Amino acid sequence: MKKIRELAKSFIMEEDAVGVVEIILILVVLIGLVIIFKEQLTSLVKNILAKITKQSNSI
């Protein structure tokens, strides 16, 4: 019975480590995409803010 409990604990601990690795990999991919598409994202945000400013001045 003790062996089963130890195996269950080790399995649970192993799954937590996999979750952390998955989160780190997702963050790395997202950061990579932001770096790759930085210019497009900044121009998109600037255009959106310009439209918001223009429309708010007309009100």
C-alpha cells in the first residue's frame, strides 16, 4: 500500500512539472510572435488609437 501511495505522489509531482514546462513553452511562443510581428502590432495599435482620438473629438 505504501508503494502505491509513493507512486501516486510521484505521478502527481511529475504532472505539475509538465504543466510548468507547458506554460513556459507557451510564453516563449507568444514572446516570439510579439517579436516577429512587433511592427505590425504597433502600427495597428497606433491606428486604433488615432481613430478613437478622432472620433472622441467629434463628439
